[in-house]
Amino acid sequence: MHGARRKAHLVFIKGSPTPLPIESYNKQVTNMRTASSGSVPGLVFLLGFLLFFSSSSSCEASDSVYDTFIQCLANHSDPSPPASSIVYNQSNSSYTTVLQSYIRNRRFNTSSTPKPLIIVTPLVESHVQAAILCSKNVGMEMKIRSGGHDYDGLSYISDIPFFILDLFNLRAIDVNIGDETAWVQAGATLGELYYRIWEKSKLHGFPAGVCPTVGAGGHISGGGYGNMLRKYGLSIDQVVDAKIVDVNGRILDRKGMGEDLFWAIRGGGGSSFGVILAYKIKLVAVPETVTVFRVERTLDQNATDLVYKWQLVADKIDNDLFIRLLLQPVTVNKKRTIRASFVSLFLGDAARLLSVMDKDFPALGLKKEDCMEMSWIESVLYWGNFDNGTSADALLSRTPDSVNFLKRKSDYVQTPISKDGLEWMWKKMIAIGKTGLVFNPYGGRMSEIPSSETAFPHRAGNIYKIQYSVSWSEEGEAADKEYMTQIRRLYSYMTPFVSKSPRGSFLNYRDVDIGVTKTWSYDEGKVYGAKYFLNNFDRLVKVKTAVDPTNFFRNEQSIPPLK
């Protein structure tokens, strides 16, 4: 591991007469993890962390690292604001609030979840530069968080002592309607971005996700998938520049970083290569009137036939039309069934939408009364599950309505599932319990962009992407085991129907089930890397080796450098 190639750094541990070299410190934690082998990965790092960092030892170690870090930060950044105002250690009264404010998965917000020694909340770009240099100086792993929607928590948990660099204060958005661009800092939310565009223009938008509290930095760097992708592709397909802080603390724009790194941070995940400060995006045109609809059918209402036919048209229909398909086991009249919900965004009015549907998907039987015409910003609120008539100001809230325990997984489908296959699926879903599926159509612009143009590779040849979804509110290990088993079982059952060699996955639907690394070797990284990035993985490894050869920027699913 790269720590062995560094100069020795020291950590002060209660009961030890001398400071402990960081390499020995990390080795003790690693040994504890090894001794706990056979457990699920989450339990392994919990045990290692808790055994090593118990009671007052944790606080004293944290305070010592904090003092060293603060001094370093003061030496490398402007005196105003003071370094102490942006750094929280475990004894700070605001520490828990700051930590929990951007945890969006309750699975990683329990008393036993590993906690960072320090949380750094930069107010200006130079704070990020100093934080990188000082994290290297004290020899700690640094996690980078922009919005906290990392499904498996890799931006704010770790199995070894770590810091969090939380970018929520860096959320400036500068919209220029004149040249139809905007600079968006990494800590801005998608809701804030949509609102700031709408403030300046009612005829511009941006193709990104439907959840308004997602942070722009992680969302865009992993691809940025939303309901305008059939018209405009992914968020990364509209990125024209970026600012990143590299491992040496330099701020680089597209020209400074070079085209290889600029390619990598469009779909390859920014946190493997540096700290994304901001992206410059190209705005897209949206009509004055868009149309949405939601049509629901159960198995008794011909849902199987409709789902089958959706597969044949969803990626080939008019590029202005995106029809998401939600499949959920439900109880109707005391009978278990599957509900299929067809949820749409159409970049045009209802009359043209009805014409398109009558021509290409008449089986759904869409009627004028099913359609709602509205502005694009109103459609953002609609897709964000706000009530009709909600003010656009709601998009400025950075707090979700609720935060549940959850697990997500993903797949890509390249051949329509037969009706017999669908009926078999329904039986499995009903038997399993609660886990649902979301089918997101491809085609359109996604089929036109080569898979090698950005680091995100899943382009032509995919009919739709599947998101596996289960959420729950019950606390405790029994509930966690039950729902995690459910979603993993359904994922296993779907194997015959999805992409193969490798079975593809979407980086922004983070899933540690598909593989994690402990040594950041090429072979370990390729297990998950080939699924996320297909043939682009090797190029990502080359970029990583060039820009961060000591592997400072790392997580359990990061791109490894060649040794």
C-alpha cells in the first residue's frame, strides 16, 4: 500500500510512551480486520475500527491529529477565516451535526458506524489545497463528500482512521445565459442548479438527476443520469471545462490538467484523481411547455403485455420522450401483485405527445386527461415528488423530506425480456417481498455518443438500465439482513436477462457487492472497474498512474494506479 512509500508520520495513542508511526498504526487496524475475516465487509471494518479506537483513546488520538492538522492548515492557508473555524474533531459540539447533515443512508448513521477523526469544511478553494497537503502530512486517508448520496457511503465511512473533506460550503453557481453556460461548484445541489438556471431563463435547463438534494460534484463526475438523456445525453456530455485540485495541491482547469484527466473525470468518478472544485456546463434548450404523465397498471390490467411492449419502443420512440417504468410488488384487494407505473417527461405539448404515443405505443392507451402540461421547472418539482403547485423555492432546500435505510444495485438490459421471463420475474419479486425495479430507457442521444468519448461507457446497445431499489425504516440487524438479502436475491435471479462478460453496473448507483479493494492492485480494481467502466478501465488506470501514482485519492472502489 502507498503508505509504505511515504516518510514516517506519527499518531499519538493513549498508553503508548512514544508516538506510533502511521504505518504501524494502520497495520494494527489491518491485522484486526484480518482476524475478523469471514464477516461481511461492513462488520469487518467496524470491528477493526472499534477495537482499536475505544473510548478515551479515540478522543486523545483525534485531538492530537487535530492539533497537528490545524497547525499545518494555518501554515498553508490565509489567516482569515482561521483554520479552526472549518475543522471539526470528535470533541467539537457541532461535530455530530456536521457529520450527519449529509448522510443520506441510515445504514451508515448508527452508533457503531466508523466516524472520521476530523471533518474539514472548506469555505474557499485554498482551503481544499491546504487540506490535501495537510492530510498527506499527517498520513491520513481523506474521503471527499459533496452531497452525501453515495449509496454505499464510501464518501464518509472507512475501515481505517480517516478525514472527511466536505464540500457543502463550496456551492456557488454562475449562470451565463449569453453563452449558455454555467460554472457549478461541487457542493451545489442539483435543485440549486435547476433553480439558478430558471432564475435567468425559462427556456434553458440541464440534463441531470431528478433528486434535487444530490451534490453536483459526485453526480456529474460519475456520469449524471436524468430524464433528458434521450435528448441530450448525460450531464458529462454537456461539460466543457472543470477545476480540480490535484495531489500536489495545484488548481487545474481543462487546459492545465490535459485532455486525459478531463476525460477521466467525466464518468470515471472524480474522487480517484483529485478534488473536483467545479464544472463548467453547457445549458440545453427546453420548450416553454413540457408534458408529464403517470399511468399505472397491475397484472390484472395487462401489465405484463405493456411492460413487454415498452421494452420494444422505449429506446426507439421520439427523443423528446422519456418513459421511466417502476415495477413494485403491492397488495391490491388482499392479493399480491405487481404494479407497473409508466412515468414520463416529454419535451413538448400534450397534443404532440398524444400523437407520438398513438403512433408508437398505442397499447398504453394514453388519454389527454392523463397528461399535465407545465413549465420545465415545474416538471423538475413533479419528478422530485413535490406536490403540484409547489414553489420553485423548494428546490433550494438541501434537506430531504426523509432519510431511510436503503440499498441500490444496477444492471443493463440489451435484449428484451420475454413475456414468459417477465411472468417468472413477477413470481420471484412477489415471493421476495419489497424490492422493486426501475427501468430507465436508453436510445436517442445515448446511442450516438461513442462509449470511449467519456469515461462512462454504457452507451449504444443498451435498451434500458435497471435500478434495484429497497428502502426500510425498521432499525436493527434483523431488518438490515432481511432487506439486504431480498435485493441480492432478486439481483441474482435477474442474471439471465442482463448484460454479461462483464455484467455492467452504474458507478453512481454505488454497489460494494460487485467488488472492493484492500490493496488497490490492478487485479482487485478490475473486478469492479470492468463492470463500471468496461473497456475504459485500463485508460482510467493509466490516467490514475500519471496523476496520482502514490494513490493518495482512494476509496474501496477507486481506480488503482499501476505499481
